[in-house]
Amino acid sequence: MNHLPKILVVTQNPQRQAFFEQTLSPYFELAVFRDIEQAMEECARLPRQVIIIDQNGRRDRNCDLFVEYSNQLRDKSPGLIATAGQDISFDIDQQEIEVPALFFNFPILPKALLDGVSRIIGEKAEHVWKELPEAIGRPLTLTVEEYQGISDAIANGEPIDCNSAAESCTPLIDAVGTGGHHDLLKAVQSHHNYTYVHSMRVATLLTLFGHGLGMKGDDLLILSTGGLIHDVGKLVTPEQILNKPGKLTEDEWPVMRDHVTRSTELLGASTDVTKGALIIASQHHEKIDGSGYPHGLKGKELNELARMSVIVDIFGALTDARSYKPSFPQEKAFGILESMQGQIDQDLLKVFRAIFVPGSDVEKQVA
Ligand SMILES: [Fe+2]
Ligand SMILES: [Fe+2]
């Protein structure tokens, strides 16, 4: 089964078709049509997350029809990207189509197109979250805005505002306290910014873990904030490595692993980061037997916060859906963690499992 997000492309230009295929097909499932009517029929049968209309000339028949059909298909919420040659101005305006839309003139940088598609998918998810009950929708809306703010700060060379990150986590803590974690973990997956999705899931799971251990107040806030910002270093990892659909090469792994050092540097430059959040960010890939990175810390060098974050980070990654893999069922994820004897704290893992799956045999053992 193909888990890639689906994009429909309408173009009559073979060179541009090749560009769309080359740029997008590693990350998305593409269907290419020459004619808008066939494309819309296909879209009614199988809704697409984004439709790309490549204009031949100024405002051609395809675009007129797109406006008409996109309004009919509004409930399925396709987002639109319109592309055209260098000097062509777009005559479609946002109000006409009532769906998220972006406009690009060729030559288009592959990264700009990928970012655009990502933004449209993300915006749609955020729109759906606004319709969820407030207890679930608000933590998602606040943390995604916060994450965007962190991305902008990094891009502008400004320090990360960790107090603001902590504030955005307060509704998340409330939601977990009232049993909303399963809804949060599920709803956040519709967003297309994987680093945000993973970070929000780790924040939710760490909060749940802390809550189950009886932590309260500032201790819980450190866990959720630490979870939300633990991978900020990935915001400077090159896209082609971060979102590579296949396995990383020997040369690519060190670049990927470097995200931990980058997270530590970025958060270290912030005046208001807590010691606990910094430990979560800098030690979540360490292992008790010294086989982790970046420092190969061992045994007691890893405190409880670090040990909790290692478990939750792996569990989160295994149960995340990626473009190239479905999410693993939670039992399979726990099985993998249990096989990591010596690498992760198995006693803490039992506790986490009992908290995550209440009523399990493990819970009785722990009790
Ligand atoms: Fe990480
Ligand atoms: Fe992570």
C-alpha cells in the first residue's frame, strides 16, 4: 500500500511534466493529466491533497474550469498550486476558489515547490483542527504556531523563545490530564511538517509518561516543552536527508545525527531554556550501554529524564506514519523496545507501557 500523499498534476508541457515528476515523486504519489476534466473526474473518485495546474498561457480554459470544479469539490478540500511561464500573471484570485492556493512562475526551485506543497497540506490540517473540540484543537493550533515561530527565529538567526514554547504546552498538559492524548496523537499526524508532528507526539507522550509517574506543575511543563523542542536541530538539517524516503547512506548518517548537536547549540543560545529541556534535547539519542550519540554516555550518566526521552523518542518514531512507511502498531513498537535490552531502561519501559496501555498485564506487574 502506498502511503505517499497524493498530488494531481495537470500539464500539457512535457518538460514541465518531467520537472514535476522529478521534484515531487520521491515524496508524493503523482497522477498526471493533460486535461482538467479528466483530472477532476479522477479527483472526485480519489481526493487529492494538492492539485497543480500548469497554465499554458495567460488564463486558459483549464484555469476557468478549475475555478468551477474546485468550488464543487470544496468539501474534499483540494489545495491548488498554479504554475505558469516566466512573464505570465495569474488571473485566479484566492476568493474565487475558496481553497488554499499558491502561485509560481517558472523557473521554479524544487525546494520552493516542495515547501509550497507542504504548506498547503499543513494549512488544511490546521483548518480541520479548528473544528475539533477545543480541548484537542487548541493544543494542536498553539504548538504548530509555536513551532513555526521557532523555525522563523532560527531562519532569522534569533534565539529561540523557550518561555513561549512552554506557554504553548499548557493546554497540551491539560488535554493529556483529561485523557486526550490518543486524540492528539492521531490528529497531529495529518500535518505535513514531519519534524513538528514527531515533536508534538514526543511532547504528548512525555507528558503522559510524567503524568503517570505522578509529576505535576513545572516538572510536567519541562517534559512537554522538552518534547516539543527536542529536535529543533532538524530544522537546519538538509531537506533531502531529513525527508529521504529511502535508507540514508554512510555519508548522510553523520549529517542526520548532527541534529542533536545543532539542537543543543540552538537551545543553548536561548536565555530561558530549562536544564531539563536541554537534557531531553541533548541526550535523547544516548543509550545506557554507551552505543548512542553524540557522546556515547553510559549507565548513570543518563538521568531519568534522559532515559524517559530515549524510550518516548523511539516509540514516537516507530508509531509515526512516514511517507515511506505506515505507523507500526503499538504492540510491535513495544516489542522492538523490549528487544533493546541493555540499551534502554527496561524498568522505565514497563512503567511507560502500563501508562500507555492501562489495564495491561504489565500494569499489574508494575502495581
Ligand atoms: Fe532526535
Ligand atoms: Fe526525536
